Amino acid sequence: MSKEARMVSIKMNTVSAGPEGTRHKGKVYEVPEVEATALIQGGFAEYETVMIAVPKSQNPKDKNAAADAIKKLKDEEAAAEAEALAAAEAIKDPKVKIEKPANWKK
């Protein structure tokens, strides 16, 4: 795992078994983001929380690394949510015309 690999807490919707062991339905597990994405897209799990692994350091400049990483993640989530809300509102607005791209196949 890299220094800043994101770990995600997931809640299993089904039983799963593999090289990392058995995961039981209804229980929460901490897994790498890539694995969590695959399980969630497949319908085998759902998100619980997102955590960021921040390396421990004795350097005073790195004391706020965890807080900075969390703030950055929250800012990114807020921006994504605002963009999604704007898109949803645009779709509802009758004045907005959504056109198919010129290379759209019928």
C-alpha cells in the first residue's frame, strides 16, 4: 500500500471469500479504495466512511497533514456535490436544451 492510499469502510451486502479472508454480510470492513469500488459497483457492498492513511511524521510541518488531507477531501466532495446539484437543476429547467453530440450513434 502506498503512503497515501485511501482506505474505505464498506458494509458487506453478501458473504465474500478470497485471499484476504472471509467477509460476512452486514459487517463493516476497511479495504483499499480500489477493492471497495469493485465490490460496490458489483452490488456486493455499500460505503460506510472514507478514511485517508497519512504517514506519521516527527516533522512539525507535517503535524497538520491529517487535518489538511481531510479538509481537502471535504472540499472535493462539496465541489462534486455542488456540480451534481447544478446538473440536476439544469435537467429540470425547461429552458435548458440537452442536445445529443454530433457523433451520437442512433
